[in-house]
Amino acid sequence: MSEPVVLVVDDEEGIRESLSGIFEDEGYDVVTAESGEEAIRIIKEQSPDLALLDVWLSGIDGIQTLQEIKSIKEDLPVIMISGHGNIELAVKATRIGAYDFLEKPLSLERVLLASKRALERRALEMENRALKDDLTRKWRLIGESSKMKNLREQIAMAAQSNSRVLILGESGSGKEVVARLLHERSPRAEKPFVEVNCAAIPQELIESELFGHEKGSFTGAFEKKKGKFELADKGTLFLDEVGDMSLQTQAKVLRVIETQEFQRVGGNRNIKVDVRIIAATNKDLKEEVKKGNFREDLYFRLDVIPLSAPPLRERKEDIPDLVEYFLESLAVEYGQHPKKIMPEAMKSLQDYDWPGNIRELKNVIERLVIMTPSNAITSKNLFIRSEHERSDYFTYRILKDARDAFERDFIAKKLEENNWNISKTAEILDIERSNLHRKIKAYNIKVP
């Protein structure tokens, strides 16, 4: 990693040389400017990591230069320096966006400490921005089919309200992504997004999970615990697989929706929260209501804005975009160049109905990236059988490729160990010499 670049802007040559020496001794790269105009040109051309800027400059002064810098590169930390500092000037510089204000004569320790802190803060801000970009990239709806365009439009409209949303769709169709986007594009975006998988939590623990508990309220409650409703205060609570919630818990959730108040398990104090609820299910809740498995009043409370995540088989034109997205994401994750998928292989992917939806497609692409030895994924790697033989349709080909790759490497290694003596290698491998010849030819092993 290259060292941070510090820009020193001062019309006094002695100050420039002194500060340059200080920073260079600490291992920083330094560029200097004697005017605001020169500093602006350098920032446009070289993009330094930190600027020390004198207030009193010939030409445009330091305050004007600071304003121009912030319009060009808002995230560049700027430390103002002045021999005639006053509180009013310091406040003005801070309001414009200066990180700190130092008075001459400059203290070596103060300059280095302020600079170090400014660079650390910038690094943290850049890291946070990168993480946010990664999250934004992760929670995306991929595809330009009419169904996806329509879903994006519905999300944009629903996100701005505080109304409850019920997301319907098969397992693996992207319901969590829809919930995340509703939160990220809402006025609550900076507040918590808290997820509860109602199907994954044992029924005897779900009330504690949702509402929290007081210390000693039941065996194993060794300390007080906040529940998901409390943790999601001012934000969004995502109730995934809400159709698997017991009738007893449904009644309590209904009460919280109506009052925005609840009590922890074992508690007697009402806790008030402001939570937007987004629910999702792969079940037909209307049918569950008819069967007596889901409360009708809760269903109507949750189903204010219904959204549907379409199954992948209904938007097969989006499969190429999804495949490319997964290939690029996995390449970043594994630190390699993205693999290419050949047209005939892509056609095979589009011919399949994907009962596991996007989740199944992602898993398949990940297996292919790991198990395909070449950079090109062909239809041979897929080994798609008939449309009616969906289950494990990739398994045979992937296992065969893995086995073949292992056998090829093993044979090549044994040949090399035996100085490429085919007879001796065949004897060690306990196979016929003719059989070994066939394998060498089939695996295209180059024998010296």
C-alpha cells in the first residue's frame, strides 16, 4: 500500500520546507504549493490524502481555497494553519469543512497528531463508504424483465411510507432483498434493520426473541435481554416466514402492532417502540386463515401493501444478468478473474425451471466456479438432463469433473516421480500399461 500523500499549502518557503521535512521523516509523501490556485490544480491532478492550508495566501486566500477544495473533493481532510488566528476565523473554517485549525508557531507534536487523526478519520469514512457500497450491491434486484421493473417501481412507492408490507413468494425468490430495499430507501434507512426468521426459532423461545426477557424470568435467563422489537426501535423489523409463527405468538404480535407497546417476558413494564413491520412468507396466508393456522385479524394488519417476488421460472430472461452478477461477485470473493459462461451453457441454464429459484441458481454458479478447472464454463460442466429430471442435475457432471481433475494430477505426479517411465508407473498404479496410455491420451498429459 502506498504512503499517504500530504499537500502543504503556504506562501512562506520556510514553512513549506519545515512541514515537508516533518512529514517525510514520518514516511509520508509530500507535495507543496505556494498559492491557493496551485493547490487547487494539484488536488485536481494528484488527489492527495490530506491538506495543510495556510489562511493568509497571496491571490485567493485560504478560506476561499478551502471552499473550492470542498467543492472539488469534499472528503479531503483539510487542516488550516494561521499566524493570526482568531475564534471567528476558526469557526468559519470549521463550518466550511476544515478538520482542524492550528496556530503558528506550529508544534511538531500537534501537527503530527492532528494529521494522523485526520487520516484515520478519512480511512474510516472510506471504509464505511465501501461497506455501504458493498451492502447496496448485495441487496439488489437483478434483471430487466417486466416483472422486475414493476417490482422495483412498487418498492420505490412503498418505501416512502410507514405502512406495513407483506412480501409473498416462493423460497429463494428474493423476499429478503425486497425487504432490505424497502428499508434502505425509506426515511428509516439510517436506523436498524432487524430480521427474525420465525421458522428457525423454536416456539418456546420466539417470544423471548421478539420481546426480550427479564433476568430470572425462566430457566437460563441469567441476564436481561432486549428483544427484536426493542432493537428495531425507530427502524424496521422484518418478520421472515411469518406464516410459521404459532397462534399464541401471533396474538402478541397483533397487540404490539395495534399499540406499539409490549412487555418483556417476565416483566411488568410497558415498553413503547416505533417500528415499521415488513413480513414475508412462502405460504398462502389466505389458505392458512381458512385452515385456522393463521389469525385473520393479523393477516389484514400485515397485508396493507402486498408485494410479490416472482419465481425465477417466470422471468427466465433475467437469468443471464443474474449469472454474470454471481460470476463477478464470486470472482471478487475468491480473488480471481471472473469465469466466462459459454452461450450453449447459458441456454441450458435458461431452459431449466429452477424450483429453488435464485438461491438455487447462486449455489449452482458457486459450485461451477469452484469445480470447473478452466476459465470457460461449458454445457459439459452443467450436464443438464431432461426438464423432468431436475433434482441434482448438476451433481454428476461436477463430481465427474472433480474426479477427472484429481486423477489427471495424480497420474502426472506419479509419471514425474518415475521419470516418465510408463511401464514402471503402470506397475505402481496397478493398472495395465495400455490403460495408462489411454488415460494419458484422454487427459492430454504431455509426456517428455
